[in-house]
Amino acid sequence: MPVIEAKSVYKSFDGITVLKDVSLNVNEGEVVAIIGPSGSGKSTLLRCLNQLINIDSGSINVCSMSMVNTDEKGTCKYADKASLHKIQLKTGLVFQNFHLFPHFSVLKNITDAPMQILKMTKQEAQNKAYELLEKMNLSDKANAYPYQLSGGQAQRVSIARALALSPAVLFFDEPTSALDPELTVEILRVIKNLAKEKMTMVVVTHEMSFARDVADRVVFMDNGTVIEEGAAEKIFTNPSSERIKQFLQHFSV
């Protein structure tokens, strides 16, 4: 069953088209890696799917709920505020720069949204947080503050925070780009474990070996369009597009 259905999405900034007729389907339990050169529209697409950026035209459905559609006259219409809130709860986004609240402890960073948004009791939220911290191998960091964490630890906390709301799909926007190679391995291991648990994920990444080994499907974007998509093995061993072949020459995978 599709969790994400995006069709013919267009987005421009100051007259420059950043997304051109982009379509993307993500099925339940699937890991989709979006790859491509910098400036190809990958992160913009993720932000459109997460309601951080409004599209100019096209349609986006999340868990069979309509977020936005474009009518026959070309008018782009978003769902009402209550519906958008329900849809937003179905998605989680992990940023490349963590975005933790610096004045909150690790525990409060994770429990605040479930208590405020899902109306969990403090005990329920904390039980969930401790469970996630154990999964992230951070059980001893519950009372620490973000400034006391390494980059890899901070990113794992941000993943736990996103998971605390039990999203149907988790988006990662270049989750390792701010980390050194050693810490990158930590985060990729976490994402691999989530993939084994059949967590639906969309990962924008420059880690080609990760995309090849973990993703069920790879989407290659360039100049705001989807050039090719398919099974990871095909994209990395026998892509149809010459542009992908050129791109992959720069990586050892």
C-alpha cells in the first residue's frame, strides 16, 4: 500500500524552477534512497512532502489522505488545517543538523512532542523515550543536554525524537552530512536496523554504498527532475541513463 503518493509536483523559487514534474510513490515497509548531485531538488522534495514548503502544482497524498491537489483550472489547493495536522503526524523528518532544543535535556527533547501533540502522560512519554534511547544505545544520556553530546549521539537523539511520534514514514535529509566518517557509521547502522524492522523510510543521501546495500529502490534526481528510478541493484550495476553513469563514476561502490 502506498504511504506516499506524489504526482507531477512543481516548485519554483524566485522564478527558478526547482522541482519539475516530479512523481514519487513510497510503499509501506519500503526504503527509498534519493540520490543525485547537490542542487538537484532532493531536499526540496522532502520538505514539500513534510509541509515545510508549499508546492506550486501537483498532488501529494499521505496514507491515503489528500494533503494537496491541483484542480482542472490549475489551482493548487491544500487540505484544511485539521486534516494537514493529521497528515503531519504520519511523517517524521530527521534533519542533517539535528535541530535539538539546546535548553532541553535529551529526555525532554524526546518526550515533549508526544506529551504536547499526542497528549501522552508524562510516564507514557518517558517509557517510550527510554525504550527508544535503549534502541539507539543512548540509555546513559537521558539527562544529558545537546551540548554534551557528540554529533553522532545528537543525530541518534533526533532519530529517537522523530520515532517517538510513531510516524508511518520517516524522512532523512542527508543525515550524515554533518558527521565525520566514524560517526557516519553509527547513524547508518541505526537506519539499517530500522530497515530490518520494516520502517518505511525515504533517505536523501550521498552515501552511495548505503543506498546500494539498504534501499529497496533508488531514485536519481538531477536539475529538479527524476531521471531514473528502480531497484538499487539495477541503478548501481546497470542504469539506463548516461547521467547516472557519469554521477556514479565519482563514487566507489
